[in-house]
Amino acid sequence: MCKRPLFAIMVTAFAIFAASAQAQVAAPPSGDAINGERIYMAVGCYLCHGTVGQGGRPSGPHLAPKPIPYEAFARLVRRPANAMPPYTTVVLSDRDLGDIYAYLITIPPLPDPKAATILDK
């Protein structure tokens, strides 16, 4: 008979735990965008992803503007699913990775080509 209140308490505790874990993961680390750009260029990210994260076929997907959430970004950098080499913490520290992400989120979208007056001819 007392299984239902215990079950309700367990479900509530799980929901609170899950919500707190989600809140901790939601925010990307603060980083230094200027250092992030330097590292992005130094380790060669630009070779496949472009100098402003625009990507290109067949080399690498676009990273900016509006990069994927930090958790997914970090997971893909550390354990890529394609031809990209893994950038472990031996090669790229967590701080450096956060700085690269800070750089990517500062990259503005490209201007709309339809807004270019040179194309009005």
C-alpha cells in the first residue's frame, strides 16, 4: 500500500535531479573569443571549416554563425564521427575548446546577397 507514495517521491526526486543536471549543462563555458580565433587558426580548424566557420564541401560542415550547442560541439571535437581527427585534451585543452566556441558564437551571419546593391543591375 505504501508503494505509491514511495514511487511518487522517487519520480519527483528523479525529475529534480534531471532538471538540475540539464541546467548545469545548458550554458556554454565563458571563453576568450580573441584567443579562440588564434587557436582556431593555429590548430588548423580553418583548413576544413573556413576562416569564419562557413564550412565547405567536401571538407567540413559549417560551424558558424549559430554553432550547435556547446555540449554537442565538444563531443564532436573530442570524438568525431567522420574523417576529422579527434582533438583530445592532450592536443586541445578544455579551456582552449571553450575559447574556440566563444570565437564561433561571435561570428555574425553573412549579409543577405539580395541586399547587395551591386546585384540590382
